[in-house]
Amino acid sequence: MTPLRVVLDSNVIISGFLFGGQPARILDRVADGSLQCFISLPILDEIRNVLQRPKFGLSSEQVLVMVGELHDLCQTVTPTTHARVVAADPDDDMVLECAVAAGANLIVSGDSHLQAIQQWNGIRILSPAEFIRQIETQESP
């Protein structure tokens, strides 16, 4: 079976790296090849910038390692579509742009602005909990 093509929002990736839970379970599925993850350079930049915030207490080297691991796990795409969808937080548009460039089946996001859209250009938008429920239901006999 062909792995699902997913774009993980930066909040899911950061939560998975730092706090575990369902976002970490999703990253584990990317690492084992059961999900095909796509990312863009703007999303990688956002992740790097957030991880460098003092509240996380990470060294520059730790951030570099995490971003490097993510770069190795995910296929990088270059968006050519410019979305103007999330008026309340235009930075969220980069996730939609990445998903279109990747030909993604799904976006997984903890962001309420993206979750409120539910679907865009035929791409479903799910929370980490919804996504885990969906893939575990599909795997059940």
C-alpha cells in the first residue's frame, strides 16, 4: 500500500520532538516509512526559529540536529502556489502551499485556524488526535 502523503504543521513537529504524545507517534510513523512527509523551506525555517526560543532551553547544536533529522525524514518541496486563505494568521498559508506542492492527501495541524478550514483544494486538515484515530481505524482488522 502506498504511504499517505502528509504535511505536518510546525506545531505538530515541535510538539513531537519536545513533548511526545500523539505528535511523536506521527513522527514515528514518518520514520518507519508508513507515512510520507513533505516539508518546505519556510516551514523548516519556522521550526528552527521556534526551537531557538529561550523557553525551550535548547542549544544551537540541539536545534541544528533536530532540524537536520527533520530534513532527512521529510521530502522538501518548493511551493509555487501562493495561498491567501487564513486571514486570521497568514503565516499558516505556507502549510497549505506546501501541501499543494507535495500533492498531499492530508495536513496534520494543531492550529485552530487551519483546523477550522477542514479541507482545502481536496486536502483534508486533521488534528493530531483525529489523524491517529483515522490511521489506527484503517489498520484495525
